[in-house]
Amino acid sequence: MKVARLQVGEQITLLNGAGYSVPCEVTDTDKRSFTVRARDVGESIAPPALQLTLVQALAKGGRDEQAVQAAVELGVDGIIPWQAKRSIVKWVPAKAAKQQERWQTIAREATKQSIRRWQPPVAALHSTNEVAALAADMRVLVLDPTATESLATVSLPASGHVALVVGPEGGIASEELDALASAGAIRVRLGNSIMRTSTAGPAAIATLLTRQDSWDTDR
């Protein structure tokens, strides 16, 4: 732990990642630790009524991790890594748990950076069939530039869960689109431009939060 930038008397907020936060004042600090005094009893908030999960396809160049970081800062409530057919990056079974842990670390740091109350969990790696199965319990929206329905107008539930599926740089294979649609997923487009996988998910999350008037809601 590096605490060199903290100064005695500085006001900070401590978070537990499960909805609780406490405003504190730094009373002592050294190279590896710091001490604070609570300035109030703290506050606990419930999770949002409508929770957003990003299903992010693995992508090269760290673009999948960029998407995770930005999505968490914006307000996503959960992350699911997806081994899509066209994903160049592969999580081999022997290292999948370590990669999942890395994504969770990215989510944790982004949660702290944005001072969010709830830390989004990162699920285990999903196959296409497992992603399709999500449609049994939640609204699944698949970003597809060829879709006729717009993300700006697609029907959304007032509460529950919405999963947003974002493909790799090469796009989602036609057979994967068919499998997702057959399970009940809805294909939606996000504007007329083609975005990188690192941009598409965060842009879509921002759109959904705007539609739900959720920008001013603590998450």
C-alpha cells in the first residue's frame, strides 16, 4: 500500500465495496499505513433498482481491460468476461482464475477512483452458450452495428438486470448472434459509427444510465 500522497488533516472517504461509506480525516501516515478518524457514522445505500452488467468479449491490446475500467467508473454493476469466437486473446483454463482476478483488481481500483459505494464483481469466464443462458433471467442487449433497433429506444425494465454484450474487435460471429437471439437476446445498434470494443461498452452504459436518469444516483 502506498500512502505517500496522503497528508495529515486530509479529508477522505472509506468504502467497503458493499454500499457503505464513512467520511474520515487522516490523523497519521507513514510509508505503508495511515490512521483516520471517522467524522460521521457513515451511510449505507441499497444497490440500484436496475442493475447493468457488461458482458465484455476478450480483446487484444488490453482493450478489454480498458473497457472494464471505464465501465466501472461510469457505473456498471457487474462484469462478465466472454470468450467469443473471434477473440484473439484466449484465457486458457490454467490461467483463467488469475486473469479473472486481474479484472477484479481493475474493477476495484476503478471503484476507488470514482468513489463508488458498490464494487462490481467480475464473474468467471463465460462461453457463448453461457452468455445466451443469461437471457432466462435478465434482459440481454447485444451491440450489433447491423441491428435495426436502437439502444436509445429499446424497451428497458424499471428494475431487475440488464446485460450488455460487447463483441471483440472482429465483431460477433453470425452463429453467435443467432444463438443469442434464439435465447431471447435483443440486437441493438449504438449510433452509426463503428466503435472499438474498448469504447462501445462504456458508451452504451452511459446511454443506458442517461435513459434511466441514473447519473445522479449513488451506485
